[in-house]
Amino acid sequence: MDFVVDKEYAVGEVFKHEQTGKTLMCVPRSFICDGYIGAAYAGCGNNFCSQCDRKDGISVIYKKVTGPVEGMLYRVCGRLFKLINRAHTAAVKCVCTETHYWCGCVDQALFGRMICENGWCWELVEEKEARASKAEPKPSMRNLVLSKAFIYENKATFKIVEQSHRTVAFTPNGNAFTAGNGVKIMSYNRPAIRVPEDGHLFVCGDQWRYDNDELACSFEFFNKIKEAVEEYNSTNGCGLPNKVAEVFPEEGGKYFYVGDDWVVRGTNYVGACKYDVQRKEIGNCFKTKEQAEAAAKEIKRCLKEFNEKLGY
């Protein structure tokens, strides 16, 4: 039997989960879901916790709450109310004034005791505010955070401590991210590093109960992983654009070269000319006359030093 949440709750919204008997709050994804952990269920179903399944695009977990948290939300008669640390007054629109229930009923249902007598109140969230937050969700940037590594005998042991997106939403193009240094980070099932190391890092995926697993690799590979994670975070999972090698000189384009007599000359490149091709192959093509003159001086210096070593 799976742990099940039957509808999407807003971030900050609390509800009584009948299956477990817990009071749970929907919060942005951090690490462990209190709905699943500790409950005798085989796993999670589609619980509106992945950003792929939610209208607001935010990955969430369900956190157990046993007492009041200012700002938490709760629905009564289809209307959304927010818990505030403020005494009841005539100016406050709350559960007591807007429904046929009263704030103490909500307290009793969620916490098993009344807190409204201690300066708490369930204030109505204006419908226009709720509509605006639903219609204009802020896109969440992709973020991956590693723990500080424990280093011993050139081995690094670490964990994934924070991961905003997973599986098909891990990157804009799917499950895998390839960094400029060649490290490939993938989100499928659970954190893992293959042995022997092949440049692949598997991070948190759809098997949430393994999110806290430790990973071990060589210190050298861990440094490459850190570089790859930094690139993932700074580019929102898109990666750096591939550098296109500049073609120089282009067909018909002007370039400068050092002649056999050490005189710098300029000409236009012709791919069918064997002399132009030979100069390009040995690197004797320069964009400016000054670059070619500097190259000529450097070549003369290198030849002189080499002759001195030979005793000429």
C-alpha cells in the first residue's frame, strides 16, 4: 500500500492526512518527507510533490507539524485561511466571521488543542491574493548542493543535501546534464557513483527513500563533480554553450605571415593555394601585422637559444 495524497496543496497549507493520522504541511522540497518516512507503506504514489505534477512548478514534501507555525494555510469551506499571531478583533476577517465554524475548531482538528485563546487567529486570505499567486507562479531555479566531503586516503565521501529538481525536470532537456569538464550528472532513481569511476554521477531521482545515501569516489573525481555542480547551478541546468572554433583565415580573408626572409607580408587566403595551406598548417597566419612581427622576433630568439645549446 502506498502513501497517498489525493490533491494538490498550496505551499504552506496544512491538512489532516487520514491515512497516517498526521497533521502535515506542504513545504518546498528540502530532504525527508514526514508523510512517507515512519509510515508502514510500500512507497509513494503520485502525491503532487514533484514539480512536474504541480501547477506552481515547485517540488514539495509533507512536513509533520504538532504546533502553530505563523503563515501556515488551511482551507475551511473551500476558502483559504492563514494562521497569524494576532488576537481576535472586529477588524480581522477569520474563520469565526467568514464561516459557520470558529478558529478553535481548526486548532482542535490540527493540533488536538485550542491555540486561539493564546493570541492566534486564522485570518482569511483575500481571494485576489490567492488568484495572483496561482496565476503567476515564480519559476524555481535549479539548484544542487553537496555536503562537505570527508576525505580519507584519497577517497571523498559526501551526500546530496539539497536538490530542487529531479528526473525529467532535472534539466530543461530531461534527466541528464553534461558539464564542460565531461562529468555527466543524471537523475533517474537514486544517488550513486559507478565503480570503476566513469565520469557519471547519479543524484536523487524517483526513489526518495534513498536520498540520504552516502556517495564515495576518488578525491580527483570529487573535485570534478564540484566543478560540474557549480556549472549546473549557474546555468539553471542548461550548461555552458559549446564554443565554436573560429575559422581563420577564412576563404578570401586577409592575413599576415612571416616570409623566408623574415619580412612580414599580407595576402588573401586561397584554399586552393598550397602556400596558403602550408602557412595555415604550421600556424604562420596572423590577424595583424603587429602579431606577425612579434612572432618573427620570438622565432629568431628561439633559434638563437637553440643554436647556443648546440654550441654553434
